[in-house]
Amino acid sequence: MKNFLIADSENLHIIGLRYTLKKIVKKANLTIVNSKDELLNHFEKNKVEYLIIDPNNIFLFYEDDFKELRMTFPDCKIIILSYFKNKQTVNSFLQDGIDGFICKDCQEQTIFDALYKIENGERYFCPKTLNGLMDVFALPSSDASQKLTFREYEILKQIAKGNDGKSIASHLFISIHTFRTHRKNIMKKTGKHTTPELILYAIEKKMI
């Protein structure tokens, strides 16, 4: 049994999310709250494994509240389900306390992908959020390619766009083995260990 807490005040989105979670999680215990007080009260009395929240719809819920939840309930996975709006939204996602960011107008499959990756210890953000991040950090960088070869730079940009290894290898006319070797070298040079970390590196360095 997976215990989900959904924090939102938009009834139509809540109905759709409940339907989706019931379909993709065999045993899902779902609780709905629409205020900060209800949210904190539920955490105090119940075990919450996944918090899915639209902070824009929870009155007086701020970024510092995410940090407090992470410190108090470190085992809970926190997923923002909201609309990508501006740089402030980006900053909310980039902080360490957030495990995922999903745009509310994404497809149902996105929820499945997010839960799968987060369950396996990765951070996740949906393609629409990634595109929004690219728009915010669109300026080129002069130092981003200093450590990387031209091919590694190309591959990192493709990874940052959300493409998987097979599609990148096909696009660049290289084998999947060669791709993995390049990816390993990129991780070593950048000091990153996961795909989300590589994506954030590319964004922070304004490579995309």
C-alpha cells in the first residue's frame, strides 16, 4: 500500500489525478487536503510516502515549507504538480527538497514515468518543464565546453533536451556503446552521477 497525500484546491485536477493514480498504482491510499493546516496535521498523524502538491493553490505555503517538510519527513517523496510559470517556479523545483516537477497539462503517462523514476531514486521533471527551464536559461556560456569535447558537448545537449540514449545514438550515428562511453566521460568531467544532475548542469551552465 502506497500512501499519497494530494495537496491542491482545484477539484477537476484532483479528480483526474485520483483516477490516474488508482489506475497506475495497484494499492494506493489517497488523501486530499486543500490547506496548509490540513497538510501539516495529516503529516503529524499519518505516514506519507508521496506528497503531490500544487503550492500555488495552497494558501500561505512557501518554499521554506518544503525545506521544513524534507527535514522533518526525509523519507517522503515530494512532487510538485503545477503549471510552469516563471523563474520563481524554477527555483522551487531546483531546491534539494523536491523530487519531481510535473506540469499540470502533461499526459497521463508522465505521472507513471515520474513515479517510476522517483521510486528508483532519481529526480524527475517532465518535458514541458524542461522546455520551460531551457527558455529561462537560454543564454550561451563561454566556459561550459572547456572540459568537454565537441562530441561530448553535443551529447550533453541532447540529454538535456530529454532524449534517451538510443535516440541520441541514432541521431549522432554512433553506437549505444559509444554513447554510454561518452556519457560516462561527461559524468566524470562534470562531477555528476545521474541524468537529472547532468540536465541541471547543462541548464546552470546555460548550454541550452
